[in-house]
Amino acid sequence: MIEVDVRGLSCPIPVLRTKKAIEENPNEPITVLVESAVSKENVSRLAQSKGYSVKVEQVPDGYKLQISPSGE
């Protein structure tokens, strides 16, 4: 499982790091940790535009996004 921890970083860094993880690990599920609602929305939008499904879980220090290629 690939994990991208971008807590404490402001946009566009969370989106860029998530995009890089998707490109380097195609068809792999990825966990992304963000701390702001804005980053959550932006990363979710990116993942969906790439054909990934997104599950969001609120955690004490932000959000945990599980992004998976559609069909998994």
C-alpha cells in the first residue's frame, strides 16, 4: 500500500504529490493523509479525474483518503 502524507503542506503540493504517486504506481491503491478540507477536496477531484474511487475518513489530525483504481 502506497501512503502519501501531505499534512502540513498547502496546495498545490498535496495534489502534485498525489499525482506523482498515481503516475509512479498505476493501478495501485493509495492512502493520502491531508489536514485541510481544501486539500481533501482538491486531492479527491484529482483522483476522480484519473478514474479512481475515493473513500474519505475523518481522523483526529485531518482526513485519510483511500484512493483506488475504479473496479477495485
